[in-house]
Amino acid sequence: MMNLLDVENLWVKFPTRNGVFDAVRGVSFTLGQERLGIVGESGSGKSMTGRAILRLIRPPGQVTAERIAVEGDDIMAMSEKEMRSVRGQRISMVMQDPKFSLNPVMRVGDQIVEAYAIHAKSTKADAKRKAMEMLEAVSIRDPERVYRSYPHELSGGMGQRVMIAMMMVPDPRILIADEPTSALDVSVQTQVLRIMDKLVQERGMGLIFISHDLNLVSSFCDRVLIMYGGRIVETCVADKLHEAQHPYTRGLLNSLPRLDVKQERLAVLERDATWRDTDSVSGAR
């Protein structure tokens, strides 16, 4: 079966006064009909990788890759006009904070309808019906009220569900979720994850779940990529993440508090300069 996404030797570079900064350094991975987690510290290149896949890095940033293919179609060879049919329709991205992603002066329903109308020729009535269906799909109890609301009238969890609905309404094949639950409390976080999992399973999609929460990713995803300094240092089966071998992954895991093990003091991550330069280490698959 063809992969939904193939990424080969992806680099993202930014010129600075002190030379060129490599934000993403030779990243390669594939995505099938699965939930793929990407974890690492802030600045490890997780979000930059997701944005580069959609070619959202603007000058002076530079994106190069041997290949970024969506169901076999190389998007690196596409024009900007062709990319508009990829963004949203074939690959959608849920940003981290809906307060900064939703238009504050447009009603929620109008924004969802607009996202649908860009990729589908339909009447206004059909577009509204589709928007209402998506609001119901993300477990919003009163979709009519939310449809008429402005973003500031919604809670954080509600806003995040609206963002998911907006990104899912064109029926994309791939969803990139950039820390979609980081600003939510635990109960709402669980609801949002359940909604995303249901949509991915029912539609046979691929999900790239970007997070810094190792415990969350290990319980929610199928596979996990661990990034450090712009590189993938290890790949693990999610439910075996706690058996990871790379010292960076071990350091992250050891720095997390655990209820089943008594610890007087949490370990401090000790870094090694060679982690930035060594090739990726493949763990369990």
C-alpha cells in the first residue's frame, strides 16, 4: 500500500548574522494510515517540520528536500497555485492556539464555510449543512449556537474543537496537529484526543501529532519520532517508548515524575554535543 506521505532528507534553514541556522536537519520519515507522534523539546524542529511539509516557511527561510510526496505526488515540484489544492484539501494543519488561528471578527460558522468553499463547489445551504455536520462530529452539543458565535465567545476547548472541524471539513487525507491539547485541562484534552482519533479511524487518514508530552504520545500514537537539534535521533513503537535506547530519549523519560516509582529527585537531562551530528538511531518499529 502506498504511503500517504514520504519525506526524504528535509532541511529548513534560516540566514542569520552569525551564518546559516539549520532548524531542521536531514529529516526523513513515512506516514501511513496511522497516528505518528513527533516529540522533543521546544526548538527541536517539530513544528518547523510540520510547516515545511505544507511549504509554509516564508523567505528568508529556505526549505530543501530530496522528496516530499503526498500519495506519490512530489509537492516540492509543485507551483504555489498547485499547493493551494494541497493545503486543506489533502493536508490540513491544526495550529496550537485557536485564539491566534481563528479570525476574531468573523463568526465561527462563516469561517468553517469559507474553509469548505475554497475546495468544494457548493451552494451556501450545502456549505452550512456540511459545517453543522462537522461541528456535531467534534462533539459540540449546540452546533447552531456555536455556528453563530464569535471566537472570543468560546472556551479554549470549544475553540480547539472548532479548529479541528474547520481543518477536517475539506476531508483531507493527512492531518498535522501541532500541540492541539497543550492549553487544555486534562478532561477536555481527553475529549479532543478522542474526537481526533475517531475522525482519523473513520476516514482512514494519517495523523502527525506534534507534542512535547511523552506520556500522552506514548498512549495515543502508533509510532513516535524523537527529535533533537533538528534531527530525528530515534524511532519507536509508541507503546514501547519507555524502552527507548537513545540517551536523549532516556534523559527525557527520566526527567518525568512517575507515580509507580519513588524518586527523591528528578534526573536532569545531560546533553552531549555529538547528538546533533550523529545519524538517526532506529529503535523498535
